[in-house]
Amino acid sequence: MTRTISGRVAELGLALEAAAAPAANYVPFVQEGNLLYISGQISRTGGKPAFLGQLGNQVSEADGVAAARLSALGLLAQIAAATGDRLDRVARVVRLGVFVASTPDFNR
């Protein structure tokens, strides 16, 4: 039996929304050989941005944690869309870049 990405996420008590459609002129993912490149993800819920503002100003630390979780789930949704939701098609993550909009003095 092939394990699925969405099934593994469900085992953790979480759920994947459908992979977000591009908000501009770009593609959400590109496969080149055995490598899969995923475009940047933001925290979304119900297809809309979940949090707006800077961490340490308009966005609390708890909301920042929630935003990171939603962004990671968005990333997994894109991987599921690219692989047919097949966990066995993912061997490892080669690079993961994260950008956080925060106030200059936020250091956590």
C-alpha cells in the first residue's frame, strides 16, 4: 500500500487544504529530473492570507507560530500536488528557505 502525504499529515491530526493556485505569473512547482522546486508559500487558510503584518508588531509570537505551520502545510500541499500525493516519491528535502517579516528588534 502506497502511503500518501495527506494521510501522513492526517495521522498528525492536521489536514491539507488544496494546493494554492498562483497569485501572479508564476508556476507553483517545477520538476527538473529528480528534483522538485516549490515556489514560496505564505500562511493561508480558506484560500486567503491568514496573517498580515510584521511579527513583533501586528502579528503576535503565537500567531507567528501558527503562520509558520500554515506555510509548511501549504508547502506539503504543493508537494502532494506535484507527486500525486505519493509519499514514496519524496526521498529528502535538499534545501528549505524561510523568510519572516518581523520588526528589526524581534529576535526570537
